[in-house]
Amino acid sequence: MPGPLVVALLLAVAALAGWYLLRPIPHRAPPSVAQAPQPTAASETPPPTEAPSASPTETATTAETPSALPASAAPASPAPAGSGPKLALIVDDCGQWLATERGFIALPIALTMSVLPHVHGTTEIAQEANAAGKGVMLHLPMEPLSGAYPGPGEVKVSMTDAQVTAQVEDDLAQVPLATGVNNHEGSKASADARVMGDVIAVLKTHGGLFFIDSRTNAASVGESLASAAGIPTAARDVFLDNKEDVAYSEEQLRAAAAIAKRNGSAIAIGHPRVTTLEAVRALIPEFQSEGIQFVLAQSLTH
């Protein structure tokens, strides 16, 4: 028979073993899995020294950072000259959001890129548009009624005639591939006959340049002064994207198409927004099936 000490030791071991087997087992959380960083769209917002463009309604907006959607680079199949209504699309504010602007350049239709001076992509996007057979214009910054800064290269009503002339010359030198000009903002300056007279006089000295009145103000005298000076000119009929919405831009495109069918031609102005690009791409087959011919803005001047 084991002695009392041995019995006590065995009982202690048995108690310890029982506790171990019956102890509560703590819950172990599964190891956390590191989440892969989500891709972010590449920002193409102009550097801080470059003011973001205001919307066509001339209310200041924050800088956008749209990215391009896939776009076919297939060559356009233009309708025979003179056949059907003509629609000219102008993409304003170019030189700031290059990815989206390249999406427009890749579209298989004629369109015109209007390029801002003194922004980070001025030269690059003008060269790419020209190489792709698109139209290239200078998007001339002009003073708006709101007082908002339209960006570097602005023509202001407070300038002397000599200052206006020098500023327009400087802006034209920024986009040497431009065959024409339209106003960026400018609801105040474009309604000032003296200032617009100076602008038109510069275009006349260059020879061969045309002027499209963006008509940010119904009181603009740009088209009338250009016509009086013998400068080929025309005016915008429709803005495509006062709202950044695909359905809205499609509605505006159809409005422009209706004007073209009624009057023979129309000019629509949009901006480097993904929603605008998507709307244009979606309606190309529809418009072409209706016999609408996409043309460069210059071809609609008179």
C-alpha cells in the first residue's frame, strides 16, 4: 500500500490534470489579412499656380480629376462633304486633364480641342490633337462678370489697348498650332467693344485665324466685331455639360443635333469631363445613322 505522501502526490497530479483538460479555451481571432491598397485615379489637376477653370456658367468650381474611359482610336469615316446636317464639337479648357482629353482625341470623329495657354499640358495636348487630325484652337482667358480668375493669360477690361494686344499675342504664342480662337469665360470682356476690338485686331494681323464666340454673355460683341473685320466667325449654340451628368449631356447633344437638322449646322461646346466623353461616345452611332456629319469648328465659320 502506498504511503500517505504518495497518495497525496497522486491526488494532486490528478487534480492538476483535470483542471488542464476542463479549463476554458480562449477564443483566438483569425489573423488579419492586409488589404491591398485601392487604386486611385491619377490626378491631373493643374498645379497650384494654375487656377482651375470655372464652369461655362462662370461659377467657380473646384478642380476636377477625371480619368479617360477606353476609347477607340479607329479612324473616322466622314460622310461625303455637304451631305446632311453638320455638328461641330468643341472641347474647351484643354491642357489640364490630359487623360480625359486624350479620350476625346481618340474618338473616331472630327472635333476641335480648345487649349488654354500657360497650363501644364498646353503644348502636349495641342501637339497630340494636331497629330490626330483634330482641330486646335486657343481658349483665350477673358474677364468674367463674376470677377473669378479664369486662369493665366487673362484679358481684362482694365487693360490698355497695348496691354490687351500684348496679352493676346502672348497667349497665341503659347498655342502656335491654333487655327482659331474662342473665349474662355469672358462674360465681361466679351461684351466690351473696345477690348473685343483689340482682340479681333490681333487675330486679323495673324491672317487665317477664325473666332468662335463662346457666348458666355448674350451681350457679347465678339461675333459681330469679327464679322465686321472680315474674320471668319461663328457662335456657340449649345453647352453640353453645365451639369456633370451623362444623361444631361446626352440631352444637350440631342438638342444640338436638332438645331443642326433645322438650320443645317450647330456648334456645341463641352469640357474634359468623363461624363461628357461618355455621352459623346454613346451617341456617335445614333447621330451617324441619322446622317449627321461631325465637322471641325472652322468649317462652320462664315
